[in-house]
Amino acid sequence: MLNNAVLFLIIAIVAAFFGFGGVAGVAATIAKVLFVIFLILFVVSLVTGRR
């Protein structure tokens, strides 16, 4: 999940560099959403104590 967030972040940076504003915005939004989901799942796994 974190790998996907980093991948979309890189896509957003490259798209912004080449001037594709719409693609960069969408990729950045997807990266943010995936990162938040990753953080929520990480906290839940810490609370439950499963490995």
C-alpha cells in the first residue's frame, strides 16, 4: 500500500514537471488517499497487536 502511494507521488511529481497539471493533481490526490489508508491500517495493526 505504501509502495502504491510512493508510486503515485512520483507520477505526480513527473507529471507536474512536464506540465500536466490535471494528471499531477489526480495522482497527488490518489497518493494522499493511499497514504492515509496505510496509516490507518498501520495504527489498527499496532493496537490489535497482531504480527
